[in-house]
Amino acid sequence: MTATAQMLETYPADLGGVDRAALAECIDACLACAQACTACADACLSEQNVAELTKCIRTNADCADLCGTTARVLSRHTGYDANLTRAVLDACAMACKSCGDECSRHGEMGMQHCQVCAEACRRCEQACRNLISALG
Amino acid sequence: MTATAQMLETYPADLGGVDRAALAECIDACLACAQACTACADACLSEQNVAELTKCIRTNADCADLCGTTARVLSRHTGYDANLTRAVLDACAMACKSCGDECSRHGEMGMQHCQVCAEACRRCEQACRNLISALG
Amino acid sequence: MTATAQMLETYPADLGGVDRAALAECIDACLACAQACTACADACLSEQNVAELTKCIRTNADCADLCGTTARVLSRHTGYDANLTRAVLDACAMACKSCGDECSRHGEMGMQHCQVCAEACRRCEQACRNLISALG
Amino acid sequence: MTATAQMLETYPADLGGVDRAALAECIDACLACAQACTACADACLSEQNVAELTKCIRTNADCADLCGTTARVLSRHTGYDANLTRAVLDACAMACKSCGDECSRHGEMGMQHCQVCAEACRRCEQACRNLISALG
């Protein structure tokens, strides 16, 4: 059990029927994706062809910010607001889709950090969509 | 001219026809709202009746995170993605609406920090909606 | 291998002799601690005796912010600045120490989320100190 | 009076003798610097000679993160911890110094966004140092 799941287990109040496994998975996917995107932006800066990677760096930066904020919003349960949660998950899934598309293009051309990052984006996008479904 | 407007003035590439005044105003409103919400959450913690303010503190925390991330996304123009910008502005306006509603209830009951924070939330919500309109 | 370690493996330039294992462990400990602190602050808000937990909530919030920023700074290697890295790690270790002390006091009195959070803080504090040593 | 100063005016508890003007000025300087650095990193990405600006982009990113976290820590007064405040201000001043130095080099060579950003960094560095002095 990850620390995220442990924190959910020890929450002192009702979690309102949310699917804990989907929630924990989404939080952890957001954290992993935020890290991968921050690292990928920096790895792109160290590439010889950085001039061809500027869109990737920007998309990485947005995705890192969205994933970080989404992980925080999902970690709070007091005064839960389903509409805001959904809007944040939508925006996060959209950022992950854009960044995953951009990174996988470069990954296919041999940039390994973009490939690893694209996988983190795909997992996070899927985890966001799964959680949106689980929220009903 | 604020530093935000100056940074837009000195941007070395095309900004894609975006309304610079609406953009600068929205970024500055997000920064001010993020600060007010962080400070309001902490001020609530120092109130005698903190137990009645837990939803306010949570809403403040979400709003601060959303506004901070929105200010960052809006400060980037490389590889601009109108759909993501709109999704982020939607989520931010929603967070500002919730937080503004919650804070203004407490503001009416005499909590001055909630009153100041509610005004920052209203301004930011409006600035997000204005920018969404300006984006077309 | 975690995604963090994979991103370090695929970094396209020299990492300047840094101990990759210590670096990856510190980044992951920061991410886990940031999440635990955000969740613990919210769990405290849901406790009956929230009025006795206000210092814990504030310390959680600071620690979450410091850990999040430290994870980001450590994920960048372009134009590496050892002095800044050390200053950030010092501040982060200090935040983790304060938060770990505060949370473990409440953990001993039966608050399980504080106990889980205290452990995340201890691990992160130690990982920061290990990395400071590894940096020389 | 800025919103930041208004939030300090309406704080419901003792602020522990801190110089409110120095505190408000430092918070506002951090917010302005975080925005300028985020915008400058993106403006650098749009420059023809982005390959010569990679260190600047990285330094911008670190400075934006440090300034954002510092503004948050300084906005909290519950359970105030002078040692942590000082460590965070030290790290922030150091990030502003590095980024101000890097940006002013490019500013002197005609990059206006770097010049505007360098000024925001100088102001923030000075505001951090003034607040450290005011804290005693």
C-alpha cells in the first residue's frame, strides 16, 4: 500500500462513497506525471535540437502544473465539491493528452525521456478518466 | 503598467491576437486571489470558531492552487492551446465562485479577512470569464 | 525502477557526478511527503478537535509547499547550481523536521493520519540530509 | 493598499511584532517575480537563439517555484516558525540573485523580457533581504 492509500485509509471522516482505489491511483499518477513532465522539460533543454522542442517544453510545464494541482485537490475531502473535482480532472486529462501526444512524437524519434514521459502522461490521463467515471 | 503587462509587451513572438489587457488583468487577478486565499485559510485557522470554518479553509486551499496554476498557464504563449486554456479558466472560475460564495457568507457575519478574500475571488472569477469571452 | 529513476536514466547530458540513487530517492520522498502533508492538513480539518490542530495544519501546508518545490528543483539539471540546491534541501529538511515533530506528537495520541504523515516527513528529512551529504 | 496589505490588516490574531510593510512588500515582490520568471522562461523559448538561453530558462523555472512557495509561507502566521521563514527567505534570495544575474546578462544584450525579469528578481532579492533584517 502506498503512502497515498494509507492516508486515505486513516481519513477520520466519511469519504462520500468515492472509489478509494481509483482515487489513490489517480493521485499517484498525477504525482508521477508531474515529476516526469518537470524532468522531461529539463531534459529537452539539454538536447542539441532544443529549438525543435520548445512546444514540448511548454506542454510539459503546463502538464506538470495541472497534475500537481490536481493531486492536491484530490487529496482534500473536507467540504467536497464534485463539480470542481470534475472540472479539474477534465483540465488535467486534457493537459496529459496534449503532453502525451507531443512527447510520444519525440519518443518515436528516439528521445527516451520523451518516451518515458509520454507513458506517465497516458497513465495519468487514463487515471483521470477512470476517476471521472467512478465519480458518476 | 504592471510587471505582468510589461512582460507581455516584451514578448518576442506573436501572441496570436489575444486581448493583452484582458490577459494581463486575468493573470494579476489570479495572483492576487491565490495570495488572498492562502492568507484567508491561515486567518481562519486563527479564529476562535475555526471548527465552523473548515469548509472555508478547504475551499481557500483549492482556489489558491487553481489560481496559481492558472496564472502560470496564462503566462505561457509558446505552442498555445486554446482548448486547454479554456478548460483551465473554467476550472479556475468555478473555484473562485465556490470560494467567493463561501467567504462572502462569513464576511457578512463580520469576518473581515473573508470579506477581502471574497472580493479577490469575485474579481478573479470575472477576469476569467472576461478572458474566456475574449478568447472567442 | 520508479518513473523518477527512469527519467534520470534517460537524461541526455551529464548529471555532474551526482549520486543518482540518492537523488531519485530524495525526489520520490519529497513527492510522497508533499502528498501526505496535503492529505494530513485536510484530515486534521475533519477532526472533532480541529481547534487543537491549527499549528499542525499550518506546518503541513508549509511542508507540502517546500517538498513540492524541492522535488521540482531536484528534477532539473541544466545549469546546475549546487549552492541553491543545498539551500533548498536545507529549507526542506527543516520543514520536514518541524512537521514530523508536530505530527508525531498527535500520532502518539492516536491520530493515525498524523502518524503516517510523520513517517513520510522523517523519510523525506533523511533523504534530504543524505542528498546534502552526497553532494559534498 | 494592495490586497496583500489588506489581508494583513484583517488578520484576526497577533502577527508577533513583524514589520507589516516589509512583509507585504516581500509577498508582493515574490508574486511579481514568480510571474515574471514564468513569463521570461516562455519568452526565451520563443527566441531564435533558444539554445543559448537554456540556463536562463532553468534558472527562471527554479526562481518561479521558490518565489511562489515563499509567498505562500509568508502568507501564513499560525504557529509561526522564524527559523523556517529565514531558511525559505535565504533560498529565495539566492534563487533571485542567480536568476537576476543570468537575466541581466541577456538584458544587456538586448533581450527586453530578460531586462524586465531581472528587475523583478532584484526587487524580490532585496525584499527578501530586507525582511530577513526586519525579522532580527
